[in-house]
Amino acid sequence: MTQTIHNVTVLGSGVLGSQIAFQAAFHGFAVTVYDINDDILADARKRFGALAEVYATQAPTPEGVDGKAAADQALAGLRYSSDLADAAKDADLVIEAIPEILDLKRKVFGNLNDVAPSSTIFATNSSTLLPSDIADATGRPDRFLALHFANEVWLHNTAEIMGTAQTDPEVFDTIVDFATKIGAVPIPMHKEKAGYVLNSLLVPFLTAALELAADGYAEPHDVDKVWSIATGAPLGPFRIFDIVGLHTPYNIMANGTDLERRLAQWLKDNYIDQGKLGRASGEGFYTYPQN
Ligand code: NAD
């Protein structure tokens, strides 16, 4: 048995929160967007306007559905609130996408528990925290789990779903079903793992690539060639570094093991300090035409 989800509230209207909210609205859910004040929500409205244009042309739609009409309808249907009680009052599901700060998330879930109906399911989109770090603060650990999306959710539409030992299996199944209904590909995880599936694979892969280049075994472009030619993968690891942006791996590795700190320093000395920050800056391991 799964619960029926009609009303979805998203906490945080930043990069991922806005995408999650729009993805759900685009697939017909009634979505409320919550953020801490009305100025931020005014900026969010602009972000949603831009997202509507992206969805109209890029987002896959079911057979016979017009993307532009669905995007316009999603945009018009969004409800905005900077009052948590008002935002949560009718929610069947609240998805949290606020900054990656454990104490902040715990506090916000505690406040949410005081105002949301007892039946509401709570989900966190956290990338690096485990749901069990937060579960007790929600006041309803049986109705809480992680639902993790990737950036540009309309294209990279995985939904990694990770409960704790306390998550009710019916709640877990409800979220698997919800993920499918918003056009995502649900990836149910059987137990908690930092990094979910994607980063458990990607981080060691990128670290190994960096070690090959930093320790002088092979040129970055040749590492990419080997990966692409030998496996058929469209992108090698250094292309992926450029897309992610070099600051993010630098920040992660600068606090890691001895090897990771050494690789972070190499990245800083040879790329970051020279303004080569990846695709967004026009140059990283590759150069990119800027318009
Ligand atoms: P962001 O900084 O773009 O947005 C955060 C939003 O939360 C802002 O709009 C901010 O005003 C709002 N906020 C701050 N305090 C709040 C509060 N107390 N209540 C409600 N809203 C509050 O961050 P983001 O990149 O969207 O990341 C949000 C979450 O999503 C993080 O947990 C992150 O790990 C996760 N995530 C991010 C990505 C990504 O690529 N950016 C990918 C997957 C998951």
C-alpha cells in the first residue's frame, strides 16, 4: 500500500529546491515553495520563469503532452509562502532543499514537525548527510527519509531514495512511486550510504583520474581518451571535472586523506590559481568558447 500524494511543499527555493518544485509541478502536482522571506521568494519567481522556458524546450513529456503548455501551467500553479505553518498546512509531502548545514536542517525539521499534519511525509535532498543524522529531529522518524536529486533534474533525472532503519516501508514505497510520477527514475537504496550510488562511484573514479595526472603518469586528455574509447562512455573524468567545476572537488579533497590533500593542492596550483575553474569559467582541463 502506498499513500496518495497530491500536495507537495519544497523548503528552499535555491538551485535544487527550485528544480524539484518545478519538476513536481510540471508533472501535475500542487506545489508550494517555501523560503525564509519574501525578497528571496521574489528572486525565486524569476528563477521559476527561467526554468519554465527550459522545461518548455528540454524536458521530456509524455506522448501527446505539449511541453510549453505544461510548463506554463506549472509556473502559474506554483504557490509561494514565507510562513512555514502556511506552507506546510496541506502538505502530503515536504521535500527539504535548504543549505547543507546539519544543525540548520535539524532545526527546520523540528519546526516543521510542530506545524505539519501528522500524516505528512518529510524528505531531505541532502547530498552528504545521512538521514539518520536528522531523523530524531523530525519528530516522526518513521515518516522521514532522503530523496536525492541531481542538478538539472529534468535531464539527469535520478531520484536516489534512502531511508533509515526506522523509515516505514510504506512511506519508502510511497516515495518510490512519487519519484516515478514526477518523471524521475527511482533508485531505492537498501541501507544508508554516504554518497548514495552516484557519488560512491564518481568520487573514487575522479580521484583515481586525478592521481594519474598529478603524479605524471598520463596527460588529462589521454586519460579521458582511454576511458571514452575503451568503455564507450561519452565523457572522461576530466570533462566531468570541468562540468562540475574545480572548486567543488577541491573543497572536498582539501579536507580528505593525505593523498586527497596532495591532489587538491595540485589542482589548486595548476588550475584554480590560474583561473581555470572549469567550463563555467571558459577553461579548466579543456577550453570552452564563451558567448
Ligand atoms: P542553495 O544555496 O542554492 O539554496 C538553498 C535555499 O535554502 C536558499 O534559497 C535559501 O534562502 C534557503 N534557506 C536557507 N535557510 C532556510 C531555512 N531555514 N528554511 C528554508 N529555506 C532556507 O542550495 P542548493 O544547491 O539548492 O542545495 C540545497 C540542498 O540540496 C543541499 O542539501 C544540497 O546538498 C542538496 N543538493 C544540491 C545539489 C546541487 O547540485 N546544488 C545537488 C543535489 C542535492
